[in-house]
Amino acid sequence: MKITTLKMVHVPPRWLLLRVETDEGVVGYGEPIVEGRARTVEQAVRELEPYLIGHDPRRIEAIWQRLYKGSFYRGGPILASAVSGVDHALWDIKGKWLGAPVYELIGGRVRDRIACYAHVATGSSDQYEIAVAEGAEARVQEGFSAVKLGVPAPMAMLESPERIESVARVFAAVRDRVGPKTGIAIDFHGRVAPTLARQIIRAIEPYTPLFVEEPVLAEELEAMADIARFTHIPIATGERMYTRWGFKQLFEQRAASIIQPDPSHAGGISETRRIAAAAETYGIGLAPHNPLGPVNLAVCLQIDACTPNFTIQELAGREDGRDLGVGIIRDPFKIVDGSIEVPEGPGLGIDIDWDDLVDRSKSSGYDGSWETPQLEYADGSFAPW
């Protein structure tokens, strides 16, 4: 079997999907994407094409090593994401060729269903605290046992006691609405300075967060490790970290107890499994990052199914269901009691009417553009999103 063609399509709201074709008619799908840089990653995949055309797609590890290490410069979000999408597709091909789900090829499943948490969208109230509480309650009514809030942006290096207390009030309102049986995670999005992060964490500790995500930027690992020692609340991070080498220092410093590598960024199925295995030796759980499309969700589910230290899977929970595959894959995933059943189909367990998807994407006029929100502080200086 030889790789013959690579095809890509941009799909709104901000996704890039890859199709790898072979001379035996077996095709595989992947999702190589950096949010806001989809066209850059598309070009990176094209630059990897000479290493792929004519090669046997079943030699996944040999190809991964060549793609990642074949250039003098390694790593980073663009290259790692391009390699990730290719890796997805190769595992999909191999699973289809063998007639087995990917998880059967990397150890076999250890669970029957994948617990998920969903992002909270605000409700209809004109009072922010009530609106967020309504959104959380709606998720619980949909069957989710855990939800995730965000710290409002922007956050200055120094904030008033009122601003800190406002975050705590929102969290308290959600806890009051959903009760003690529901997990409530909160994402600081790396937009909070270390000292302010401690202040906010201390304010929300009485309401028992499930975890605090990216309390500071991942490159500030020393500060994150200090925060992890400062609080009894689990710290989660990893969506902006790439390959096992990128996670090594985090493990050594014990800066988090939950890691969130994104299989579309961290090196694909191959590398995310290696990262998870390394994390297990430190007693760290896996909660893959995934605010992306249904192909990456399919990838996550394959990893989740066979990874012993998996904890919970992220879903954006879009109202239109597109992150579950509605309008993109032929048999969209379904949420039942807050979980997704482990897929049983070969490869990634999904199928796409590619020509139809390409036609609809072209007719929509979507060209792959998506801009990271650009924020400013009150004084007009740049503020991280």
C-alpha cells in the first residue's frame, strides 16, 4: 500500500480536515490545525507531502520520526500540528486496513464509555452570575456530570478586590445551581498573573473546583508549580504544549496533576499516548484538550478508550452539534448521560462524504480565516485573550 494523495478542506467555524488517500482505496482522516493559523498549518502539511507520497502509510512510527525529526528545527505548534493531522490519518488507514478500531491496535480498551464535560454558555438572564448559572444548569440537564467556566477577560496584573470577588460570586452561583454532585472546572486561560491567580484560587476554593486550568501560561512552569503547591485544587494544563519533550519539565516540576495535550497539536495519536504513559508514572491524569472538530474528537475517543490514566474528555458542546459531527461525519457522535460510547468501527470509527463536504465548504465562502480575539486593557495596551 502506498500514499497517493493528500487533500485538505477548511470547514467553518475554524477547522481544517485532512484526507490521505492510498493506491488500495483505503483513506484516512486527520485534523491538523492551529486555531487562527489554519492556512499556515495547511502549508506546513504541503511541505511534508514529499515525505509521504509513495510511502507505506502503515509504517506509522517510521513516518512520524521522519516528519518530526527530518528538519533541523523541531517542535512548535505549526510543525507539531501538521505532523499530528498526518498521524491521525495514518492510524485511521491502518485500523481500516486491519478492520479494527485504533484503540485495539494500541492496547485495547480499558473502558466502555468516555465521560465528557462541556463548556458553559450563558443563559438568558441579564445578570451575568445568573446567566452563567443557567448555562451550567442546562448542561447538567443535558446529562453532563461536569462543566467548565472561564475567568472573564481581560485580567490585569493587579485587580481590585471586587473583580476577584466577582469571579468567586459567579462560581458560587453555579455551585448553588448545580449542587455538589456536579464537577465545575474553571479555565484561567493563561491570562492571569501568578499572584492574581493565587488570589482568585483562594477565593473559589470553598466551592471545590474540579480543576483550575492554565492558572498561568504553560511557559511559566516555575510559577505554575508554586501554585500547585499553594492549593489543594488540581491544576490542569497542556493544551499549548507539544510532544513528550515539551511535557518533560512539567512532570519533573510536578506543576500539574491533570495534563491536557491536544492530539491535534501535541503530535497526534502516537505522541499523545506516549505523553499519557509518561504522565502515569507521576500519578498525573489525562484530560485531552478538544475545542475542535469531530475528527479530533474521534481521535481523542480512541486515546481515551485505551489509556488507564484518562480522567475526562473536553467538549465545546456547540448548539448546532457540529463538534459532534453533525453535517460533517456520516454518523455523528451522541452524548448519553454525559458520556460517549466507545466507537466500534475500524480506524477512527468515522466516515465523511468528502466531495459533499468540499462542495458545501466552497459554497459557504469559508477560506480558513479565524482571528484570535484581540483585547485591550482600559489604558489601550494589549491584553491576552
